[in-house]
Amino acid sequence: MKSRERTISIVLGLAGTTFALVGLSHLTVPERMLAPLGIALTSPTALSEVRSGYGGLHLALGIVFLGGIVSPRLRDLAMLMLTAVIGGLALGRLLSLVIDGAPELMGWVLLILESFGAVTLAALALPRWAARAQVRRR
């Protein structure tokens, strides 16, 4: 396995495991996961939204990212999804900074990590995507 492919496998493994664990945690103990952020879940509807959006969605993404390790056919899709998801998180935090004002420390840390992550993921995957595009044109 080439160095870039090995790196992609490691990235997908770390992301897949993290997303799956975040998803499982939000499915099983949503109140405990959001309490440190000052978010109180006070209704069945609020719990349902967190279990689905933070729980089920994150778990499903984690499974796709992990699938990209074992399935070469799924690898490009998994990297594209990971890049888009991390980029979308960074974009949402940046928009919130502009609209809502400066976040607390954790918000800044996540904004920096997600922004760096999105750029790094795109740089890692771009040569692979470009090579596949060249093969399809032939």
C-alpha cells in the first residue's frame, strides 16, 4: 500500500471511529453529551432531534468512513463525504462567528481544527480524485 493510501486509511479509520462513537453516545445518553455545552434537552422532540441528527447521522457517517478502509470502491466517496462534512462544520462555525459573535474557547478550538482538517483532507484526497477523473476521460 502506498504512503498516501495508508494515510487515507488511517484518516478514515480515525474519523470513522470518532464519528461512530459520537453517534452512539448521542443515541444513548444525549443529555450527558450536550450538558457541557449548556444545551438542555427539555422535550421528547428535542431528544428525538439530538438522537437522530447527532446520533444516527454521526453513526451512519462513521460506518461509511470505516467502509472506505475495506472497500476500494467506497474509498473515494468516503473521503469526499468526510471532506464535505468537516468543511460544512467549519463553515457553520464560521457563519455563527459572524452572525452570533465569538464563541467560548471550545468553539474556537473546533473552528480551527475543522478548518485545518477540511483543507488537509482536500489536499490529501485531491490527487486521487484528479487521477480518477483522468481515467474516466480516457
